[in-house]
Amino acid sequence: MNTQNLFYQFQSLPKDLQKQVEDFIQSLLAKTQKETDNSEEQKTPVYRKAGTMKGLVLYMSDDFDEPLEDFNEYM
């Protein structure tokens, strides 16, 4: 099917169906972009840097390391 024929058929559709076609094309483009992004990510591994979350925990209760009462029967 050539582009002109496809365009003519698209123009002959009612406006609501044209919107559905546009939405479908957008979903195909997004899917294609996501697959392309995933394949590029697999080629270059991402390394995490230690210490980047330092300072984000502002408060921790004093009994944080204490055993939970719910697990007393298992201890």
C-alpha cells in the first residue's frame, strides 16, 4: 500500500475513527521507542555509586534495631 492511498483512506474516515488511528500510531511509536531504549540500555551497563543516598534519611527511631513483638514466638 502506498502512502497516498493510505492518506486518502485516512481522510475518508470519520473524525472519531481518525482519532483512534492517531492514538494507535502513537502507541506503536511509543512501543518502538521503548524497545529501542531497552536494547540500548542492555548494551551499556549502569553502575551504581555508593554513598549517593547519604543524608536522605532524616530520622530513625531509637528502637529501630530492636526485634519486633510480632516475631517473639519465633525467637
